[in-house]
Amino acid sequence: MKNKLFLLLWTILACGNVQAQTTFTHPWMQKRVAYFGDSITDPRNSGSKKKYWNFLQEWLNVTPYVYAVSGRQWNDIPRQADKLREEHGDSVDAIMIFIGTNDYNNGVPIGEWYIEKDEQVMYGHGQPKKLVDRKRRYMSMDANTYCGRINIAIDKVKKIYPTKQIILMTPIHRAQFHRNEKNWQCTEDYTNQCGIYLEEYINAVKEAGNIWALPVIDLNAVSGLYPMMDEYAQYFSDKDTDRLHPNDKGHERIARTLYYQLAALPCTLTF
């Protein structure tokens, strides 16, 4: 009798799992998504015919609002946010920000997230309240540093769109980019003009997620794209001159990664 009950229960659970799998609807299906960033996202960049957001549009019927511009850095995100508001107002479900590789290439100092000051604050716990000395931190809004630029950008985007999903994506690995004699960029195993490696810029984006309460998709890690190895040149625009910009195959790999990463995140935050 116990064996029969066990088999009956197992059958019910198995059927339930099958039904749940067959009725799954991706939470980003038919949503309106804005994309902020640089040349990797910019539809005018010739490195590929299809970008990662084109694939998401195809697979999920996502409506893309793309404001990325080639060569831009984090300090351009406020302008992109203004453009989105101007053209679409509140008619957007989510915003994805994929930028930072040009900040590294242009040698933007990392800087600090906060400025600390000595202040007094009223406090009382188990005794009458009184003014006590404390340190207080303020967000650094220094447009000349990477952290300051991120603070300025996210502060603006969150104020414009407090009810929308906002997702950060880390820059992907980068190797050589040799467009011409005036645009010759070295591989990520070299420091930039500030003596900083690319991973510090990547780690700062991950830190920003905790500081500003935003989900971060670490494309640098989870996309699997590693142009420093010749075997991965197949995912980039040109094995000899451009292992910075993904080709169609590289964008498809990013899109497939995002497809599953986004499945774990709500697109709309209101009912």
C-alpha cells in the first residue's frame, strides 16, 4: 500500500512539473525595453548585422528603444535617459545599461563612491535623545571619475523611472582594436593611462548594483566571451583588427545568456 501511495504521489508531482514547464511564459515577453550604452549596442555600428537586442526582439517580441552611441562613456547615460523620456515618456517597462569599456580605454580614474563628512545627528537609545558626533557619507557626484559618473547616471535614471526595472550589465572582455593609426587600442592585459586594469571598471559596476539596489548581469563572466584567446576570435568582428566588438555570432551568444538571466528577473515591477 505504501509503495502504491508513493507511486501515485510521484506521478502527480511529475505531471505537475511537466504542466508547469509547458505553461512557462518568459517574463520579458512582449515588453518595451530601453537599451543604453556604447558601440556594442549602437545599431549604427558596423561590427555586426544583428545586435543582442535584435535577437531578444526576435525571440521574445521585445520592443527595443535603443539610445546607445558608439564611443560614449558613463557620462552620456543621463543624455540617453533624457532622450528616452522625451520620445517615450513613461511608456517603457525596463532599462538595460551596458557601458564602461570606453571609460577604461580613455583612462577615466575610478574615484570613490562617497564623500565623508563629520556631522552631528540626534540619537537616543535607552536614554534621552541628544546630539552626537557621527561621520556621514554623501554620494560622490564627480563627473571626472568613474564612480562619480555612475552615481550621477543612476541617480538620474532612478529619479526619472522609479517604478521601472533598471538592470546594469558589466563590460565584456576585450582584446585588440585597430581601426586606424589614430584609434589603436590595446588588449585588456595592459593597464590604461591611469595604470588601471579593465577588471576594476567591471568590479565597480557590480559594486554599483549593491550601492543603488539594482540587479547586475555580469556579462564579463557569464557570456563566456574571451577574445584574448584565438579560439574565441570567431565571436568578434575581425580576428586581427577587432576583438572588441562582437559579430553576429558573438551577439547571439550574449543574447542567449541574457535570455536565461532575464528569466529570473521581473520586467515590470507593478501589477
